Amino acid sequence: MDIPTLKDANFFSFIAEATTPVVVTFITKTSKPASEQLATIVDLAESYKGVISFAIVDAEESLQAADHCGILSVPTSVLFKNGKFADRVVGLMSKTALVNRLEEDLRSLI
């Protein structure tokens, strides 16, 4: 599944216009943990297709988006609902841990 890569120019509109909750994962090209997390995010994007939208942001290239989300380390995944912050996960997490967190978040967003 192709996950969109957002830049400062389209980050805010993507979040605001989404019809589903959005998980944005901040990475950098040189971070091994971020690369590993990205593989999990790709799997989750397929599993949650139509329920949650996923996107990727390179925190070193999109400084405004990273600053807006308070990104201090990568990988960091931020959940938005109706264009507003809903949750954040910092650091490398297993697929099971991320699924559990997403399911908990989805229940609380209803």
C-alpha cells in the first residue's frame, strides 16, 4: 500500500480534510528505528484501510509540521481526529503494541 509522504506545504490540509482519523508517522532517512517502524506502519495502513488514514513526514525536511506536533525524536506517530491532536506514540513499538493503542484510541474517539 502506498502511504502518502507529506511536506510542510500539504501537511495541514491533509490533516484538516481527512474524513477518517489520521496517523502521521515522523521519520528521518537516517534513523534505523524509524525505518523499522515504517514497515509496521505500512502493514497497519493495509489493515485499517478505510478506517484510519496514514501518512509519513520526514522530520528533517518538514520542520513546520514537526514543530507543530512537538517532534523531539523519531519515530513518533501522531493521531489526529477531525484535524485535532488525539494521541502520540514515541519510539519504536511492535505491531501488537501499536494495534492495541490504535484500538484503544478508536474506542475513545467514538
